[in-house]
Amino acid sequence: HPDPEGAEIYADVVLDAPTAATLPFFTELRRNAATFAHAISPGSQTSVSLTTLFSGRTFSQLAWARYGKGPSRFIYAAEDPTPRFPEMLQAAGVKTALFGGTNFLANEYGVARGFDTAKVPEGRRHALAVEVLDPLIARLNQVGPEPTFLYGHIMEPHSPYDRGKKKGTDWERYVSEVNVADTQVARVARALTQRFPTRGLLIISADHGEAFGEHGTFGHSTTLYEEEMLPMLFFRIPGVPAQRIEGNVSLIDLAPTLVELAG
């Protein structure tokens, strides 16, 4: 967001900005996880970024067309045959389940195809984080010795930034929604640690950033400048020491990384 002197600030709320002090869980992750300081998103729109994440292919390598009905009809890679990594996990005997805050994460949209089960809201409504993560935690508590991959996608923070503070600037309300995410994701982390202290692998990522006046734009899906393209990324793996990784990495590499981690 622009500072009073007019210079542009690429404020990473979680890693470096003064606001990080208000995020206890993400601050804890910076101390005990692998922190990727320069993760790059493959797009500034959720469906583009996540389709790339799950397929390991760039936007231009996938076939896109209109898909869905009524107000949910947009451009998706629903018919593109490229395997999504949950399909590979499923074929290898890994149990999979998705819990999403938006309808286009259902298998048929092709964004994150291949989950055994997918729980998403109906229509264009964005589910609250607690609605997404309560059933994810319940499913986590049912996992036995079998290998299992659970994916949760919450919509906080997201415009109109009304799920935290109800007053203040867009920026202040945005940061308060990051705090909502901090609180809710911490619940998943605690449940994972309690249930699987030696084999619970936690990956936390945003799918894109958000603009607050940089380059004259606001929100996301508008440009490919840094403010919209530098998401947070943490890996917390038992036995892997805490570290800050400064090199550039991309969310496009998460699919092959997870497939490799699953053997």
C-alpha cells in the first residue's frame, strides 16, 4: 500500500510488515517451519493459480473454456485432460478429501480434480473459514494409519474485507481478515500435531496477493505485478529444521513436490 511519501510498499503482511506482530500463528511458523520468502504465484486469480498448482502446468499449457451454469459460468480448464496431482495420489492408494470455500473447487470444474470427496458451498457464496475447517478437522480426526491428503481452501482474506473488523480502511479490514485466517488455520495445525506428531506434514500457502493502490490498482485479478503475485508459503515437516529460504520458488512446483513426498 502507498506510504505517505508516495513510494510503493510491497507489504508482505505475514512475513515482514509490522502487522505480522498481530498474527501469532504465522509468526510461530516463521520460527519453526521452512519459510519461503520469495514464493511466486502463477497467476493473480484464484482459479488460474490453483489450476496451475494442482496440474503443474502453466495457464498457456492448459485448455480453457466456459464451464458452469448461470452466475457460476466462467472460464475453467474443466475439460483439460492434464492429470491433477490428487488423481495421482488417489491412484497410489492415498485417501484424499477437499474442503473448499468456493464452488469451483468441486471436482467437475477441473481446478482441483481427483479428490475422493469434495465439500464446497452452493452457488457463488463464499463459505466462512470455520465452515470449511470444522469438517476438515473432523475428517483429520478420523484418519488412521493409511496415507491421507487433506486440502482446505478458505476465502479469508477476500474483498469486501468484511469478516474481521467492520470499520476502518480497506487495508485495515484486510489485515483483520488475515488475522481471521491466522486463528482458523492454527486450529488445523494444532489438530494435526496432536493427532500425528511424527507424520503430519503441513503446507500453508496463499494463492495470490492483493493490491492496495500499487500501480493504481486494487484487489486482485487485475495485474501481474508483485503485490498480486507474491503469496506466503510455509512447509512444516517433522524432522525438517526451521529455515528461511530466500530463493525464488513457484506454486507450480507444489504438485511434483507433493507427489515426490508421497513416494
